[in-house]
Amino acid sequence: MATDQKVEQAWDTPSHDEIPNITKMHVEYLEQTDDDAVWVQAGMHHVMIRTIGRKSGNVHKIALPFWRDPEGVRVVVASFAGHEKHPAWFVNLRDRDANPEVLVRVQDGIFWSTPDILEEGEEHDRLYALLVEDRAWYADYQKRTDRTIPLVRLVESRPAELSDWE
Amino acid sequence: MTLDQRVPEPELMEEPEQARAYSDADFAAPHQALVDDLLRRHPSLPERTRRVVDLGCGPADVTARLAGALPDATIVGIDAGPVMLALGRERIAALGLTDRVALAEMHLPATDAALAELGRFDLVASNSLLHHLDDPATLWATVRALAAPGAVAHVFDLRRPTDDNTVDALVERHARDEPAVLREDFRASLRAAYRVAEVEAQLSAAGLVADLRVEPVGDRHLVVTGVVS
């Protein structure tokens, strides 16, 4: 599984306006099934993350492709397809007062995570370089923006139950 | 140095000083957390568990905690090291658990006859054994041989960090105040541990990939857990 995570981009990058809607639909499908057909899109396995809005206090759910680092920890990329601003999910997830932990749903399970947030530095750069070896478009996304695209390692802190998701 | 390849360590912890330091170390918090974590993942265990085997039980601290959490179960702890087992027997006796907990010396891979003599179990548990074995397939074959249909298998171990800098940081974070012999054990174990993808390949080869799943946990562990069909 994690031995080959190489994916060639065979799709058009969606516009920043399209991304929230695509995400919303994907979350709705993912909540209904454990099928590969929904959880593996464009050759990439996905996770859902549930965050709490730092201002609204509302529950937000996002679907994202993940890549595994060499240890096997799932890593998601706050790229927003190279947008100049961080995606909203990342800004919420980074706020440890609103989100001391986040819920992570994977194809066959669910867990609480205290994410490892890598915004810059040696470890970020090393992992980003490995990520780009497998998924070249993330180099292109980085070129489009002045911010450093953060990486988030979603390591389990404790088990969760499906009933925690709602 | 990057740790793309693991650096194996000896199978047995049999230096008396090493075994005693390990047995005396304060693993209360992580070992209890391991048992609590097992029960959160499989909440019906206390009710339905009658027979448990703890593979690589060492000085039987986790074994004793399993006995505490599973009041209707009898538990067999097996280990290949007589020094560790002697320390384990002292512990089990001191805790008054000899009626429910037995420790046996057995080297894995064991013969089919030896495994058959142990019988089948509702829970096959193991902590920090996988990375000690010469051949990891041994553990998965043993799990298969000892698990009753529908048994829970729960294997907990370290996971190998990306490089030696991360190893140093983990030793500093978690074993800073421990004796040197334990710090060295911890370092060697981290470098000998497996990664998620490696364990998934082992499960595939053992025909267990549909039953058990591997999850990286916290900054240095992985858990392999599920119900064996």
C-alpha cells in the first residue's frame, strides 16, 4: 500500500471557488460508505477531518487526499491548490484552543488526533520533498503562492467511536 | 543516518542487569494506557474473555494488568527468556494472581504440538515482541495458531523513526532520566522496529490483512488490532 504512492496528475486543478463544493459532496458520499470507489479518488486514499470553527463553534468536515510519510503516518497538505491564503480547515485545525484534538475518519476506522503541524523548517522541507517525488503537482502549488504550504501529520492520539463523528 | 532499513537487535533480553532494569523501570503509565486502549477498541472484552495469551510477556507487568482488566479470564504469559520469566513469576505471586495467571517458557517459532497444547484463546495480546523476532512472520503464524475463531488480536510495538535524529529526540523525550542500560535498549528497539507499510506486508503474507489493521499511534508506536476470522 504505502510502498507505491506515486500518482500522476490526470485531472484539471479545480478553481478555488469549486473546491468547497467538491469537498462538501465528497464528505456526503464518504459518510455513507466504506467503498474504495468513494474513498480512493484519482488513485489517492482520503481522510475526513472534523474540526470546530474557531469563531463560529460550528462543526466543519473536510475530505482530503493523504500521503503516508516514511513511518506510515498520514499526511495532509494545506495547499488549497496554491491559493495565497491557508484553507479554512487548516486555520481552524491550527487553533489549539478550538481544536485541542480533531476527529479523523479513515476508510476502516476513526480516531482522535493531536496533529503534528509542520509550517516550516527542516522536517517540513524534507517531507515536502518526499511528497513531491510521489505527487509532483504539489511543487507547482508551492510555486503559485508566497506562503509555505503547511503539512499536517495525522497521528492517532486515542481511539474514537463512530458515534463521536455526529 | 536515515533508517530506511531496520537495525535488528538481539531476540532475548537476558543480561541480568538489563532484565532487572527493565523489570524495575516504571512502565506503569504506558502499560496501563496500553490495556485501557485495548478495552476502548474492543469494549466487549471484559464480558466475553475467558482465555488470554500474552506473547513475549517479559516481566509480566502487562500480563498482570490484563488480569486486572479482564476479571473472568485466565491468562498464559509466554516468553523465551528464563531471567525475565523469573522476575515475572515474582510479580504474579506478589500480586496474588497465581490462580489466574501462569507463565511458561517458550521460544517462538514453537512447534505445532507445543502451540496445540496451549489451546485456543479469545484474546491474543503482545507488547514489544514483534521487533525482537528474527522473522516477523513467526508472530503472525503464532497469532493464527492460537486465536479462536472471533478472537481479538492486539499487537503493540514501537515504530521505526525516519532517522537517527528522531531516535535521539525520542530517547531524550521519553527516557532522559532512565539508567543508561534502558536508554540504550530503547534506542536499539526504535531502530529495530517496523513501520506501518512493513507490518501491512507481513499481514498480507500471513493472510491476516482483512482481519487486522495497522495504525500509527502517538510519536513512537503502532498498534495492530482486529478480530481474527
